[in-house]
Amino acid sequence: MADTALKADPALKAVAPSKSQLAYEFIRERIEDGRYVSGYRLVLGSIAGELGISVVPVREAIRRLEAEGLVTFEKNVGAQVAFLHPTEYTYTMETLALVEGAATQLSAPRLTAEHLRRARQVNEAMIASLDGFDPHRFTQLNQEFHSVLFEECPNPHILDLVHRGWNRLAVLRDSVFSFVPGRARESVAEHEQIVSLIESGAEPLDIELAARRHRLATLDAFHAYQDEHTHH
């Protein structure tokens, strides 16, 4: 039915997302919200069946997700949701610390009182969520908080690198906060420090370094957790 409507009206075809795009969004959403966990087998036929489309656009969508590092494809195994290797996580966080620090610093002069109010509001929600701790929700709020502070970055190349870093972290989803919930409490305190620096018109480099240290402290907590669990 939908297909005949599209054929009948070329104007509709222009705005309707392609089948490949639909498949991409369908799979990606399930990876990001944790329904498809790391290692989950992506069976092309059953995804195609769920969406009522052929396997070809699903294969295209999976190639895109593979290019983004969210999916791996192995001979005799097929497509599966990527495991983010600890080394890969380290590289992603180190890179993100640099580019997100830079984006936050460049964004700072463009942040209004309303931006800072919004950042604090999200951080308050993060503090409120600490007692009945839900790592998935905390991670979502964490991204929302940082987005407020870096999205005004006028350099599109830096911003693109920040988005790529966060996309790679989406594979880990509840990641570090599930392992080291204690880090979540430190994290919200550091958030307020960063907002205060921006609010007080601090030196750009001080803002950049605070944002960078904040990201690296989470990486340090992850490494400490790993050391503790591999040496016992």
C-alpha cells in the first residue's frame, strides 16, 4: 500500500526516508537503547521481515553501522553488535577528552544564561537519579548535559569529531557507570565546576582543561576497575 502511494506521487517519494535509512534507524535505535546488546547477532532476514522490506536495504544499513564501528561482520558468524574492546574504549575516551575539551572551550563564549540553566537542570536530574541508580538513564543525561556545553562550538570539524566519539561510546552504552557507580557521584560534582568556570568567564584554556580532565577521570576510574578485577 505504502509503496503504491509512493509510486503514485513523486513528491511524496522525495520526503520519505529510504528503506535503507529506515533499517539503519531501526537497528541503531535498538543498539543505543540496549535492546541489542554487545555480541547480539543481527539476522538480516528477520530484521527485513520485521520491517516488511527485502534483505538488500538491511544489508546496506548494516554496512553503514559497520563503518561507524557499531557493528562487526565476521565470516561464518555474520553481523553482530560490536564489543568495544577496552583498548578501543581507551582510545575513544582519550580522543574525546581532547576534542570535547576544545569544543566546550570554543562553545563557552556563546553560551547564554539559559544554556547554563539548562545544564544545571540536567545535572540536578543526574544527582536525583543517584539513589535509585540506573546507569542507562545516567548515561543519557550525561550526554544531554555535555551536549548543552559543546553544541554551540562554531568549528564543525571539531563538533563532528565529538559526535563520532559519543557514537562510539554508544556501543558501550551503560559502560563505565555500571562498573564504577562511585564515579557517577564525582562526575556530577565536576559538572558543576565546569558550569561555574564558564559562568565566571574563566580563561578558555582553564575551561578546556577542566572538560578534558573530567573525561579522563572517567577513563581512570574504568582502568582502576579493570586492574582490580584482573589482578584478583
